[in-house]
Amino acid sequence: MEKQLTDSAIYPDSSVIKQALGRHYEWYEKFMAGVSEKGLSAEWRYYNDSKSWLCKVVQKKKTVCWLSVWDTGLMLTFYFTEKTIEGINQLNI
């Protein structure tokens, strides 16, 4: 698995993401449609610590998840606090 979108000078617009994901681009489109449908916002930003572009999905000021692009597809990362973990365990997922 190789991380994509590592050039800080190239903003990851839809054409750049499509090139990076290839046949997996439809997953990105479906995910972003869901983000919009749920009233969430997606913010792309370059992070020096990871040396790559990451998309932070937020609801108002609360981070919901982080999205990164890999040659094999997308990776979503979620972080939960002790306060919210019990509610996560009760979800029907």
C-alpha cells in the first residue's frame, strides 16, 4: 500500500484525486456525496507531519474522521474519546 497525494504543491482537486485513485475513484465520489448529504464539510489540507494531503471531515467544529488516499483506495480514520466510546459500541454498525 502506497500513500498518494504527497506533493505539497499540488492541491488535491477532483482530477488529481481521480488520477491517484484510478478505478477506485467512484468510492471517493460516493463518500463525498454522503458527506454532503449528511451536512458535513470536507477540508483538504497538507500536513507536514504525515508529508501528505489529508481530508478532515467535520460537523461544525467537531472532527468526524480523516480521509487519506492510497494506491489501493481510501482510508478513513476515526478517533474516539473515553466519553464517546460507549455510544460507539452501542451503534448498529
